Amino acid sequence: MVLGKPAPFVRAFVDAVDAAIRMHQPHHALSVTPRTWLAFCITAVLVTHSMCWARFARASLGTYALAALSWMFRHSKMPWDHLLVASVRVMLRHHGLTSGSLVVDDTDNPRSKSAKALAYLYKLRDKASGGSLWGQSLVLLVLVTPNISLPVGVVFYQPAPELSAWYKTAKALKKRGGPPTQRPRKPAPHPQYPTKAQLALRLLASFKAQHGAVRMHAVMADALYGTATFVAGASALLHGVQVLSQIRSNQKMRIGKRHQHVADYFAPIPGHRTASASEAVRR
């Protein structure tokens, strides 16, 4: 598809985002050139279904050069930190949204082995093969409402090098049968490498500071964030809102005045077998 200029509805959206930035951060307002470049890039993403300067340049048939598009991304004084905040404000105002629930999740982004210049790269565990791959890990914060769901925060995660080395050494010693007393002690947490739960709490705090008028119903996350520190911290940040997390089988639950393992509690409860897709078709 030939792309000569930004789509009108994209240009209108970028103008609305610029107006939102001018309202809260006037000194970070977008000039004409960055607005035009941003509108074209958003339109190009919708048209080419990719984020590639070469494809953008080919789709424009010479209107925009690859080098010029890349230069704007790397050297322009674009207020990147304020674009997502302003975009969320525009979407909330456009849809008349005043409340919702926040969902915390993380995802891995595989990268090529030759892409060593990218930030926050480290070896990820490949769940499909059981091996490892080169990539990035992101912690996401999504606002879920009855009308729409939209991302409201994202941050990169990277484990501390000392912790990664300790895991590797401890795993090898455990496999050889070495007792715990002969294994190295786990290194102390490094302030420059926060955990995913700590990053999620920072995203929640940023959302509260940037969109304090939005009323929260609940905060949801998977089992990785089901710790007392995260649950209590998230609830305190959002004025006692309920925090829901997936429970783990090795956790304990309180029944009256006694504690019982989750696995033991659910063991006598019969499960329900769901028919597979092939069985449903045969029926």
C-alpha cells in the first residue's frame, strides 16, 4: 500500500496528545516536525503491520527516506516519557472512562543472537524447548474497563549479574548432590536491579500519580506477584483496593485459626474435567 502522508484520524490523535502534553507539561510540547513524523510513523505501523524504517520508506515511495526516519527517532527531542501518559489521558477522555481495574503481567521478547547492542538483553528461559534464548523481559501494566483495555505502563526488567551467576552455580552444585551448607550464599538484592514485583509497584505508583482521578476496582496479577510485599504494597498505594493473585500450591491458607497447605486443602475436592476441542467436535 502506498503511504504518502499520515492518515487524518492519526494526525487528529497526535494533535490531541500534543494538546494534553501542553496542558500538563508546556515545555515538552511537540513542534510541527515531530508531530508530522510521529503521525507518519503511527500510520506506517498500521499500514505495514511492522516497526521497520525500511518498510516505512518503501511504503512512502521516496517521500520519507530511511535515514531521515531513523535520525528523527535517535536524535529528536521527542518527549518520550510523556507520550504514553498523554495518550492514555486522551483515550480516557475520549471514551469517558473514570474507573477500571489494573492488571500486572510480564512478557519475554526474543531477540536475535547478533543483537547485542540492544539494552536490557539477557538469556531467557525458552518454555517451549526448555533451553535458553537471547531476549528482553518487560513488565506491563494494563487498564481494563468495560469498554476498552489499554496499556498504561511498561518497563524493562533485567536480573542482577551476581544473582544470575549464583543461580547457575547453585544449580550445578545441587545437581552434583552437594549439601546446602557447601553452596554459596544467595547475594543480597542489588538496588540497580529491582525485581519484577518492585517494578510493578513502581508502575502502580506512577499510574496513581499521573491518573489519580481514575477510580480503581482491583489490581490483578499472576502467581509471580502473589507475595505479601506486593499485595500489601499495591493495596496501600491505591487506598486499600483489593489485590487478586493466583495462589501457589506450596503456599499456606488460614482456615479459622489454623494454617493448611493449599495442596492439602484442595486434595479431597474433586476436579472437573473439561472436554478437549477434538472431543467436542466428535460429540
